[in-house]
Amino acid sequence: MERSTVAAWPFDVRPLTPNLGARIVGVDLAQDIGDDLFRAIYRAFLRYQVLLFGPLDLPPARQVAFGRRFGEVQVHVMNQYHADGFPELYRLSNLDANGKPNGRHPDRGTMAWHTDGSWKRVTGQATIIYGEVVAGIGGDTEFCDMYGAYERLDPAWKARIENLRAVHNLDFSRTRRHGEDPMSAAQRLETPPVDHPVVRTHPETGRDCIYLGDHAEYIVGMPYDDGRALIEALNALAVHPDLAYAHRWNAGELLVWDNRCVMHRATAYDPFTQRRVVRRCTVLGEEPARQRAAPG
Ligand SMILES: [Fe+2]
């Protein structure tokens, strides 16, 4: 542990697993937070990859303001999900106008391991999710550490994927794999497939990690089926219980995670009997890149 070398935190940090995730206690995100406090939160975000706050009452405007501290906030192309007049927020709900479960899961794609926004050239940095209504059974959010996933690959796997690039495609993951409503022509035009390195270097920590997940469709320069098989195999290898954290929600909690170095998914719940509403804000990061040490 690096405990002795890290400056004291100005809040309580309670790790959620030996390595991944921490609960932050003693910060009131419903109030404006100062620059020093945000810098410490950001340092914890880089160290723990997943941060948990609350329960607290967090109005939509405060959630957007907190997101803007991290960087540019994404306005999602799937505009049917915009929440409370804030195009920066994306609400996933299975409730009808009377607050009753409508029997429809709002986005089944979230149940496969993925990283937010990997289907864009400039991908997701932080995702900030607030639990408004939480399911009594199911609807957990699970995380897996992609630094650890890369580090535990054997040398043959590392050599095999060293220079590969994967094409990520939202239309593939939503429509073809999960049977969601087809995207409109305009939405499809806005989201052409993009390629990213299979191993990326985190731009701030300098650590390498696997960057794949469910939006990854095929491998550049490889026959389609071979690329599919490689992606499926690597996605499965990347998820390991020793590297994972499963969050059982309480209403009013806020989760923040770093999409550059974790994959996540939601577990299933029964949309006919359970009520679940979360609102999400995604901060844009950068174009993923692999940095290699300069030769000699
Ligand atoms: Fe997601």
C-alpha cells in the first residue's frame, strides 16, 4: 500500500476492496466545493478508480456542476433520455407516468461489461451516476479494474494484443447485440464506428490497461470472425473476481468512476416488479492512446 507516501486526505477514505473503489465520507456535494477539495477528490479518483458518495440529496444542477469540475460534459446523442431539462443528464428509468414499473428495461446494453463512450473518438473520462430510486433486488453496478486485467495477462496474450486496434460501434452493441430500438438515421450518422488501441495508456497515471468492452466489434486488419473471437475471449479474461467490486445501491448514493481504466455493467432486475431510476452524467476525456517508453 502507498498509504505512507500519500498526503493526508481532507476527508475519510474507506476502501471498498483491497485495491479498487473507495467510499468518500465528509464531503457535501450538495454544496459548491472549492478547488482544493476538488483536487483531492480527483487524486482519490485516479488512485481508486471508483468513488462512492452519500447518501445525499443531490439536485440535477449540482450533479452537472460537479461533472463540469472533471471536464467537458457529454450531451448524449440518444436524446430521448435527457432529464429535467439538462441535456447533460441521461436518465434511465423503468417507471411510467404514474411512477409504476412499466415492464421495460430502459437500456439492456448496460448489462454487458463496457466502458462509457468507447464508441466515440473522444471517449468517456468520468461517469457520475446518482441513484434516485433503487431496485430492492438486482440492479447493482459492478466494476472491474482494467489495469489489473492487463497486468495479469500472460506474456503471450500481451504480445498478441500489443499493436491491435479495435473498432467500437454503438450501433453494433445496441441494435445487433441487445435488440434495442434501432437508432435513427441522424443518430447513426453522428456515431460512425471508431478504432482505439486494445491496450491504452492512462494519460494521467501512465499505467497501461485493457480498453475493450461490449462496444468493441472487430479488430482492424483481422478477419471479422477472428476479431470477434479475440474480443470475446479478452473481455472474458479481463473480468476477474479479485479485480472487481459490486455495488448494491442505496437511494441517494452517487458513484463516480474512471472509464479509462475500469469496465462496468449493471446487473439484471425485474422491470415488472422493481423500480429503478438513475441519472447519469458523462465527462468527455481524450482520444485513447498507447504510450511506449522511448527506445534506449
Ligand atoms: Fe455504462
